[in-house]
Amino acid sequence: MTRITDIGPPHYEKFLHPLIKRNYGHWLYHETLAPGVLCHVAESGERIYTVRAGSPRLLSVSTIRRFADLADQYSGGYLRFTSRHNIEFLLDNPANIEPLKRALNEAGFPVGGTNNSISNVVHTQGWIHCHSAATDASGIVKALMDRLHPHFTREDLPAKLRVAVACCVNMCGAVHCSDIAILGIHRKPPQIRHDTLRKACEIPTLIASCPTGAIRPAVVDGKRTVDVIEEQCMYCSNCFTVCAAMQMNDPENDGLSIWVGGKVSNARSEPKFSKLAIPFLPNNPPRWPEVVSAVANIVDVYARHARRFERLGEWTERVGWPRFFELTGIPFTRYHIDDFRYAGLSYARSTHMRLRP
Amino acid sequence: MPEDQPKPTPLLDELETGPWPSFVTEIKRAAENNPASADLLGLLERSYQDRKGHWKHGGIVGVRGYGSGVIGRYNDIPDEFPNVAQFHTLRVNHPSGWFYTSDALRTLADIWERHGSGLTNLHGATGDIILLGARTDQLEATFQDLTAAGFDLGGSGSAMRTPSCCVGQARCEWACFDTMKFCNNLTQAYQDEMHRPPFPYKFKVKASGCPNDCVAAIARADLSIIGIWKDDIRQDDAAVAEYAAAGLDIARDVCARCPGQCMEWTGAHLTIDNRDCKRCMHCINVMPKALRPGVERGAAILIGAKAPIVQGALLSSVLVPFVPEAEIEATVRELLARIWEFWDEYGKNRERIGELIQRVGMAAFLDGIGLEPRPEMVAFPRDNPFVFFQKEDTK
Ligand code: HEM
Ligand code: HEM
Ligand code: HEM
Ligand code: HEM
Ligand code: SF4
Ligand code: SF4
Ligand code: SF4
Ligand code: SF4
């Protein structure tokens, strides 16, 4: 048999619902029938119904088969996934909506995630698979969504609220532009195992791996090894990627930071980066209570104070950051003031201030 | 036999309670007939106890003839967890728009049950189907089964990464171009660049059909293609009146939120001064039955987004303000050729294109790829007085 290569993915047309194929590019409008249930109406008058449910992203083959069975039973075998790890069933028969919702709820997959809700949490690998991880991702998402899931199944927030978790500064996923981002951080340079380094690693490769040039050759106890210029290290783990003798993981000093007010969409205001809200919280598995309550507090304050259709970052821009810190009770510290390149652009350069007596 | 008993996992068991679907339950389901997943559970419990990860990078792994698509992973206590001593991930290129049939999903599930852990991510953050955890000796066999079923690997490392796109015209009335066709064509055109890493670093292309940007192209793609329209928003006055009658406060929730300050609601009639519309989508999002993007459609092309490593995070910025729908694919391919040539010549190892542009300046980059400067490219003209004039502009 000849070996097949470079065929690329299967063509999507093979997987499109016939109703979608017929109306491709000819949609007129859509309505939200209930949280998690959309109805798209085509120019032809035909309607496709979408039922969206949350998934943990990490799925076993048996659950995948269960989704396939549900699709066969209710949506003619047609389904898709969203960029936020939700699963969507595409139905041409509205009579199947309620039975499918019941079946999904019974199987433990909540229906929702549309419009002004908290949709699924974009997240990364964490301790499940990645060597850079300062924390786990799936566990934090699970603990957080156990608390916040009413905002997934109901559209009860002023606007969309997008949450993401990344387990290190590499930020696989657009964590840096989320309404609320949870970011795993290392806080200390690698601990160097001088005794094993020479055997385990190639020193020139190791030196070259550091993006900031913080690693220098050194001799310790007569052995060739390296040292790290501590002020230059940004805790990125690249050195650990190439050399297991550069230990990054540190249970006491690794932890989480919380960032708020970013957005991706161009609706109303321009896309923006998330800004630092809480510089450090401890790594506390299995349920990360400090992180969960910090995030829940921010969501509550936002929900109470923002105007309709105002994303979290739009609200903070309107009322000002001092008010954000006041209302959430989060202390403002030296770490909130940028000291990287062009930091000055983030300093307040006017006397516009909302002072309170 | 005692060694067949699953090791207790009290910390992870805690995460099987509560209303949100549990990844721990998923791992346990896979572990029922898969020793690798059983060991993954044990290793993860250890991470929860120790509060640190137990994975490391390792030697080269992959499939024959490809330099990407597989992420090598080894654990640092293999004696205790031998079934995940090697636990490599395959990135499998998803179909554009993440559409499947039940049979396609079953095919993937069967292949992965045969060769790997039985655990997946649907999907990874770049869009790929992630097959999580295989031994080195299973990689080639998995690959061959995948290609026989019509699937192929995605990109990793310093390669063109798997392009992804929003649902677009398959199910969204706002899509200003056919994102799925574009994404699929692009993926097919650059198989070599995806599978045999040729670049200084990774390169990502993402396509969203409108400025809502559901795949976050502006935040995560080196080249972001975002649908936009040129002419007037299409307006259905009867449907506007319906929204008002249904209780929508059009003055407060639509007009006052318009960043173009170009909408007026008299209480009976909505007018939009389309010359000042910023194409932000807000009014359309709020009244999808009444308002639609115009008919002169196309896309904006933006360049340079990246996560914070190494020089700080960047959002993509405007490179080409508007390309008509019919010319998007050809324009993008021409641009890619020029951009990659410039990157190849001037980029340092592990320097993303956005960082290179920061280093040499947008003006030099435009010269390099042969594009004219346009006012749409900047938020405002420079405000620092240190202008370095080109030799040919002085006497
Ligand atoms: C330049 C900074 C980055 C570095 C050094 C980096 C590094 C890595 C590493 C080492 C992995 C392997 C994780 C594992 O499976 O064990 C990984 C996974 C991944 N990365 Fe990144 N990454 C970076 C930025 C990004 C960004 C910005 C994105 C997305 C826009 C991204 C998307 C992914 C995806 C999709 C995966 C697969 C695992 C997942 O879905 O979580 N990466 N990355
Ligand atoms: C021995 C051969 C190597 C193989 C097969 C290999 C393979 C990989 C793969 C597949 C990833 C995942 C990258 C991603 O998709 O984001 C990765 C990540 C990474 N590797 Fe390696 N690697 C090797 C050696 C190296 C070396 C020599 C360096 C540094 C000099 C290095 C530095 C990194 C870094 C920093 C990442 C993070 C992600 C990224 O750059 O995209 N690796 N490696
Ligand atoms: C206010 C801003 C936004 C509005 C009004 C909006 C509106 C919508 C609407 C109406 C849909 C349904 C489209 C369809 O499938 O027919 C949708 C889908 C979606 N949106 Fe947004 N969106 C916004 C921002 C975002 C952002 C910032 C993200 C992610 C970072 C996002 C991620 C998604 C995802 C993942 C889907 C499902 C997309 C798909 O089917 O591929 N949205 N959005
Ligand atoms: C493009 C850059 C700039 C140029 C070429 C420029 C040039 C000048 C000149 C020629 C004067 C008159 C000096 C004199 O009276 O002898 C002046 C005055 C002044 N400039 Fe600038 N300037 C620049 C930027 C700025 C900026 C950015 C600021 C402050 C944010 C600034 C603040 C002032 C002030 C406060 C005065 C004194 C005005 C007064 O006495 O009424 N200038 N500038
Ligand atoms: S964010 Fe960091 S730790 Fe998490 S998967 Fe990506 S590279 Fe690994
Ligand atoms: S963690 Fe990153 S910055 Fe620090 S020494 Fe290692 S490679 Fe360099
Ligand atoms: S990006 Fe725009 S066109 Fe694409 S799915 Fe989202 S709202 Fe629709
Ligand atoms: S799309 Fe945005 S800028 Fe244009 S009229 Fe509507 S709200 Fe205003």
C-alpha cells in the first residue's frame, strides 16, 4: 500500500447538513429561542436550529460516541464544535429541540453559552500534558464553572463575558484579550541542577533557548554548567523545554494571576488587552477556592454595575480603574504599574480624575 | 489482582462532583479499558498532591517525512507511571468550521481507541483535533489509519499552523466572505509549509467573517482576515419598529452605544449616517432581524498578533483595509509569499512576524513587501519629531 501524505483535512462539504448546503451564504437573520438555542432563517424561508452545550474539551472516545448517537437520534447525524469548545447540534426539526436538551442535560452537558452569558472557558493543557505549566487548566475551569454555570445556562449578564485560562505566559489561546483571564505564573528563575546538567543537556542549545539572553556558561565545583542572570529572567520555561535540569516547577512560588477587561470583538469599542487585577493567588488544587471566589466577585460586581451591552472593559473605561478597585475591594499594588517597554503609555497623563470626598 | 486495582485519586474525585461536565470523569471513562489513561489519572493526582507538573520535553518524535504535527511528551517519574512514560500528542487538522457527521466522529474515535489513550481535546486552541497521548511506536500507525480515513496532521513548531475560521456562510448571515472555503483552500495550498517547518517561528492564519471575530483572529493570528463591508448597512424599517415595539430601548441600547456616533432614533424612525459607521457590528448584533451588513463585501487583512512571549503581546494591525470578496484568496497568497520572503531574510530565529515589524518599523516592512502606506494603518500619525528621512527625499 502506498503511504498517503499531505492530503489535508477532509472537505467540510462532506459534513454539512443538507439544509445548510442548500442555503449556504443565503442566511437572512437569526433569533435566540432560549439560552443555547438559535434559529437561523434563510432567504428561502428554511430554518436551521442550533442547540449548543458546554463540554469539558477533554473528551473520551466513549463520550464522543455518545455525542454521535445523540446526533443520529436528533439532528440527522450533523453536529459541529465552536471555537470555545462548545458542541452544537444542527436540527431541521424544531420538535427535536426539547428532547435533545433533555438528553444533553441528563448526560451532564448543560445547554447555553449564547449571547449575554458566560460561554465555555477557553483553556490550555496544564498538568494534563504540558511541561511549561505553572498550574492545571482543566481543574480550574471545572471548579470555576461549577460556581458560574448559572451564567452559562441563562443570559443574565449585561453583555458577553468571556473567560479564559492559560497555564503559563505562553498563553496558548487568546487569554490576553479576555473579559476575565486566569494565568498561571512562575515567579522565580529556574533552579539549576548543576550535578546533572552537563550529562542531560547541550549547553550551547540551552544558552540559545533563552529569549532574554539570561543564561551564561559557568563552572560550579569544577563542572561546566550555566547560571542565570536573575533580573533578566521572565520565567518563560523555554530553558526547561530543552533541558530538564533547569527546574521551573515550584509549588510554593507558582500560582495564578487574574486579568480583566480584554475583548476580541470589534463591537462598539476596539479590541483590547486584559489588564492586571490580581497579581498573585496560590495554587490550591483540587478546587482553587481563592481563584474561584476572586473571579466570582469580579463577575458579581460587573453584573451589578455595568450598563446593558457594556463589556467588562468598557465598563471599567467608563467608570475608571480606581472605581473598579474600590468596588471589587481588590488592593492596588506596585505590581499593577507597568515597568516593561513603553510602560509610560499606561500612566495617567492628564488631570481627568473622578475624585470622591 | 491488587496491581490491577485503580490507585485511589481522592483529589481528582472531588472534581467529579458539581454541575459542570467533568474532565476527570472523561479520563476515568477512557481508563476503563486503557492503561495509559489509568496512569494519566494517577500522574495527574500526583500533580494535584505536589502542586507541580510532571511532564518534560524529550527527543524527536513524529511520523515519517513530517517535521510537525506531533508534540513529544515524557513524564519525569516513568518508573511509577510506565504507561505514560511516552505520551505524545497528535494534532489532527480539523475540517473547516469544525463540522462533522456522527460517522466521521466514530471513525476518529475508533482509530484513537486502537492506537492511543482514548482521550482527545475537541478542540485545541489553534483548532486542531488533539489526540492526547500515544507511545512512540504507535505514531506512524495512527497516522496511516488517519490518512486512510481522509484525515491528516496539522502544523506545529516553526511551521504554518493549522488555519482556522468561523462558521461563516454555513450558518451566519453576517459573514462577508466564505470563510470555510478560504480556510480549506489555504490549508490545502500550504501542506508543505505546515508539515515541514520552514520558518523562523510559527505562523498562524485565521479568518472571521465579520468584525465580531469569533475565532479571535485579531488576537491570535499572525495574519488575521476579518470580513467587512464598504457600502451601507441594509435596514428593514418594519423590523426596527418590531424591536422597538418589543421593548428594545433603541436610543439607549443601540444609538448611544454606537462608536461612530452616527445613528439617530426619533422614536419612530432610525437613521444611520453610514459615512461615519465604523463597521463595529453592535447595532447589527442587537437587531439581527432589522439590520445587515451591506452588499459590497470583502475583508480587512491585519498582521502581527501574538501572545506575550518574547517581547510582549501584540494585536494585529491593519495591513490592507479592504479587499473585495472575489480577490481575498489571491491577495492573501500573494501577500504570504512576500511576507515570508521578508521574514526569511530579516527575521531572527524565534522572532514572530509581529516582533520583526516592531523591530524594523512598519514603514520598512511596507517597503520590503511593496505596499503603499495608508492612513487606515495607524491610529494616529506619529507624534514624535525624530523623523529619519530617506536619502532620496533629501538633496
Ligand atoms: C510563543 C508562545 C508560545 C509557546 C512557547 C507555546 C508553547 C506550546 C507548547 C510547549 C505546547 C504543548 C503543550 C502540550 O500539549 O504539552 C503548546 C500547545 C499549544 N499551543 Fe502554544 N505556545 C505559544 C503560544 C501559543 C498561542 C498564542 C496559541 C494560540 C493562539 C497557541 C496554541 C497552542 C495550541 C492549540 C496548543 C495545543 C494544546 C492546547 O490546545 O492547549 N500557542 N504550546
Ligand atoms: C529535538 C528536537 C525537537 C523536537 C522534535 C521538538 C518538537 C517540539 C514541538 C512539536 C513543540 C510544540 C510546539 C508547538 O506546537 O507550539 C515544541 C515546542 C517547543 N520547543 Fe521543541 N523540539 C525539539 C527541540 C527543541 C529545541 C532544540 C529547542 C530550543 C532551542 C526547542 C524549544 C522549544 C520551545 C521553546 C517550544 C515551545 C513552543 C514553540 O516554540 O512553538 N525545542 N518542540
Ligand atoms: C459583543 C461581541 C460579540 C457578539 C455580539 C457576538 C455574536 C455572536 C453571535 C450572534 C454568534 C452566533 C453566530 C452563529 O453561529 O450563527 C456568535 C458565535 C460565536 N461567538 Fe461571538 N460575538 C461576540 C464576541 C465574541 C468573542 C469576543 C468571541 C471569542 C473570543 C466570540 C466567540 C464566539 C464563538 C466561539 C461563537 C460560535 C462561533 C462559531 O459558531 O464558530 N464571540 N457570536
Ligand atoms: C513635534 C514636536 C514639537 C515641536 C516641534 C515643538 C515646538 C515648539 C516650539 C517651536 C515652541 C516655541 C518655543 C518658544 O516659545 O521659544 C514650543 C513651545 C512649547 N511646547 Fe512644544 N513642540 C513639540 C511638542 C511639544 C509637546 C509634545 C509638548 C507638551 C506635551 C509641548 C509643549 C510646549 C509648551 C508647553 C510650550 C510653551 C508654550 C508657551 O509658552 O505658550 N511641545 N514648542
Ligand atoms: S499555556 Fe503554557 S503551560 Fe499551558 S499548554 Fe500552553 S505552553 Fe503549555
Ligand atoms: S525561564 Fe525563560 S527567561 Fe528565564 S532563564 Fe529560562 S529561558 Fe531564560
Ligand atoms: S465572525 Fe461574524 S460572520 Fe463569523 S460566525 Fe462570528 S458573527 Fe458570524
Ligand atoms: S455598525 Fe457600529 S458604528 Fe456602524 S452604525 Fe452600527 S453601531 Fe454604529
